[in-house]
Amino acid sequence: MTIIKLKSNLLDIFPDDIHRSTLINDNEFYIQVDSRSIVKICTYLNGELGYALLTIFANDERTLTGKYAIYYGFADRKKSQLIIIKTEIAPTAMSFQSISAKVHAASSYEREIKDLFGLIPLGHPDAKRLVLHGNWPNGIYPLRKDYDLHHKPHFSKKETKFKKITGEGVFEIPVGPVHAGIIEPGHFRFSLAGEPILNLEAQLYYVHKGIEKMAESMSIEKCFYLSERISGDETFTNSLAYCQAIEKIAGVEVPPRAEYMRVLFAELERLTSHLGDLAGICLDVAYGFAAFQFRMMRGWTYLIADDLCGMRFLRSVNKPGGLRMEFLESKEKSLIDQLMKIKKELEDTVVIIKQNTMFIDRVENTGILKSAIAFDLNAVGPGGRASGISHDVRKNFPYAAYDKLTFDTPNYVDGDVNSRMRVKLDECFISISLMLQVIETMPKGPIKESLPKLLSHQVAFGMTEAPRGENIHWIMTGENETIFRYKIRTPSFCNWPALCYAVSGNIVPDFPLINKSFNLSYAGNDL
């Protein structure tokens, strides 16, 4: 459905509920509606039209309009269009109607808004705290504009309430938040009847950093460096999403050579991440040979990163308007040789592990995420593509030079550890192919474009396909080229609830394996 047809359709169905609409940045359609109609409009977009819910976030716009605003971001992935429903909440009301009962993916977003803004989602089935733990004082909401970033609240010791599963023989196993390995903290509460897991509830945000609050009033340039530090192993794709949003607001076109080179670095980051995930899966089933093969190849990707830019996390490669400097010139032959070496080693390793029936038996039918649940929760990336969701931002919302390159999107339907592993294996080969295509077809020319002075209170989305999936950044500029609001929704935010569903029916010893097959980011979730 085109934007014009969608607008006409909504005006016909909801003639008294839509106040205004506008199209910006070519594919971002904003519709402001009455708050009382938000449930029926969002239900129509998601349930009737099949538009996926990508994000919900609030913004304290009291200095602009005297009200709070809530934005509901939907996507028509077939048309590469974003539909953003905006509604305003008066400070005297401080509540809004929950859409979680109709649009299940909305649940965590609404809890986040309640924690950070104090806006109450009326009718939410379980609106307990998400970001702020029980010891956070009542009545303090850190993303309101009048909250002082440097204020340290007084914490009080309170117990977190978890969902209780009752019945004969049902018991609980608490795991974390401190773990035996070097992973970041997260608490997992298992409810079991015998060996099978009945329910898993994850308590995250032990490393909540207040990134979105820190971004307020930051300069555009300084906030770029903040975007690079959201999650260490998704540095490049996070900074790229930030750059996209700023470049849209500035109205600049990135030079073609920089667009191609951005693909190369994004795929290098994806290859590095997937090889690490594959090593972790093999290690969790004690398949040492394969684990160390993948670790060896991951080490080779770090050598490539060091050779290209001197930074294995790919920091300070991007910049709004293009790239910081020319990274590839005179290094093409060396890069091709290193990529072909990885490809050959990967091909040989895949042949060996696919012939290991004990390994395949361990990963098949383990940690199944059913397609219906994956669709309901908007599972993204390899986690979604292993459960029948073919969405890929590189295809559905093409950016950089992806629309000029040839590649397929791997898709499986079984939804188990094996399917997620197969998606990542396929994507490793695709990443190598894309990098080789870039080297062969990339044009000569400049690698950055200067940005004009940015106007205040302009908005734009940046979207990338991070190694873990769909990555969304929304920016509203402030006065004097600063940030008014920076909303980040990484793929891990969508996939943590999906992981909890995938664990159900399995046994506790399977949890590390299932967890590693998703390999979600704590830092990328606990903003």
C-alpha cells in the first residue's frame, strides 16, 4: 500500500481521530492521532495490514508543546516504508492506553516508558518495572527533561518480584546475576516441574548506563562517539545507524565510495560476530575442534580489522557524512587473500561438523522458537530468520551500497539451535562474498561530505542490519546542533523475550546452548 493510499484508507476508517500527517525523509510517514484512538489504530496497522511494530518510545516535549509524546513505529517492509503514529499526553493525565493485549510486541516498550517517563500504560497485563530495579526510588523518572543527569538517587533495598508458577513438584532455580564466565550480569529465574522448564523470566538492566539521558544536549559530533559505545561488538552498525539519521536531517548524500566501504566494514563486523557465536555454540556442547576452528578464523578477522583501521572494534571508522579517512586503498590484494583464506577454512570446517551426527543431534530440536511467536514478538536477525521471518534491513530498507550488490537472505523454519547456526554459517559466506564484491566494484572518489548547520527539532530514523538483526536509532535535534532526544532500539531488545519462549520445554543444561545460539547483548539491551 502506498503512503497516499494508506493516508486515504486511515482517513476513511478513522476520520475523527487523525489530526495531521506528514511525510519526511522519503519514507517516514508521521500521523498524529487522538490518544483515545491509539489502540484501534495500532491494532488495525498490526493486525489488519500486517505491519510489524518496530519500536515505541516517549519524548518529553513539554518545552515544545507543553505535553509528552509517544511514538509508535510500524513498518511496511514490502514497500520500505515507516509509519509512525504519534500521540500526545498532557502532564495532567500521565497515562495512556496499553496496546499490549492486541500487539504483543508492545509489552516491553510500554514498561520501559513507565519506568523512564512515569507515563502509566493503562490495561497492561503486567506493568512491573523493566529498566529500573526495585531499589530505584518511586517518583523519579530519569528521561524527563527536568531530571538532573548528575543527581544520584538514594537507593533502598527491595526484593524483585518474579512470576510464580505453582503446582505439585514445581520449583525454582535462580541463576545470576553474577556468572562464572566473563559475560555481563543478568538474572534468570527458571520454573521447573522435574527437568522440563515451564517458564523463564530474565531480569536484565544490571548494567543500565543511561545512554539516552547522556545524549541529551550533547553535540552532534560528541554523541557520535557515544553511539559507538552502545555495544562493543556492534560498534560499526550502531555508529552507522546514527550517521544515517544525522545525514537525513542534514540532507546530504554520502559519496559512493564511502557507501561501498561502509558495506565492507559492516560485513566484517558481522563475520567476526558470527564466527564468535559459532565457536560458542560448539564449545557449549564440548565440540572442541570446531570451537577452536571458529575461534581461529575469528582471530583472522581481527587481523583484517587491525590491518584496515588499527581497531578491532572498528571505532572511529564512520563519521557523519561518510568515513573518517581512506582505509582500503593499496590494501585490496591483501584483503582478498585473507578473505579467501577464511572462506576455504570455513568451507572445510562446515563439511566436518555436518558429518558429526552427535553434534547435529545435540542442536536439532533444541530451543525451538515457533514462527507464530517470532512474528508476534518481532524477532529479528538470525533469531527471526531461523523461525521463518525473512526480513533483512539490507533488503527491505536498503542503505549504503547494498542495493548495488548481489546477495540472498538465508531463511529456515525449524526455529531451533541448528537453524540459527545454519543462518549464521550462511551469513558468514554471504559477508565474505559482499566484501569481495565491494573490492571489485567500488568506485574511486571522495569518502566524506561536509554537513551543513543542522536545524533544531528535526527528526529522522537510522536503520541497519546489525549482526544480531534489525537496529533502529531515532534522533531529534536540539538547539545549536545538539541532541534533543536519541532513542536506540537494538536487536537484543526484541530478542530477549523471544529467547525466554525458546527455552520453554527444554532442560536447564540446554539453556547455555540456546542462549549462545541467540548470543544477545547485555550492554546493547541495558542502555
